[in-house]
Amino acid sequence: MNELNKRKPYLYAIENYAGIPPFSNVKLAHIIYMVGVQMGDKECPSVSTVKRWYQQCQSDKRLVIPESQGRLACKH
């Protein structure tokens, strides 16, 4: 499974079930656990990792794709 396919279900679940930010860490941990069980993910991401993915996704949907998976890096 590539990184993008791993991130999408977690982000989708947060957008649909977590409510309005700021998110409770307890609620996010429960959502992450449930998604991990459904996906059979043996190494679920941490709450802080999923929060980072969510924040990146809100600023630019392309940032969900890691550079190692083909996203172009911004060189400022």
C-alpha cells in the first residue's frame, strides 16, 4: 500500500466524524483506531501525525501526497 492510499481513509474519517476543529485527541485516537482496524493497518499513525496530515490537506490537497510518492517539492 502506498502512502497516499494509507492517508486517505484516515483523513476522510476525520472530515466526516471528528466534528469541527480543534479536535479532541481522544476522539481522534478512537477514529484512527477504528480506521486502522477496518484497513487491517498493523502500524496505525499517531494522533499528531494524522493532525499534521489534516493540516497539510487543509492548506493544499496536494500536500497529502508525500514527496517520495511523486509530489513536487517546493524550493523557496
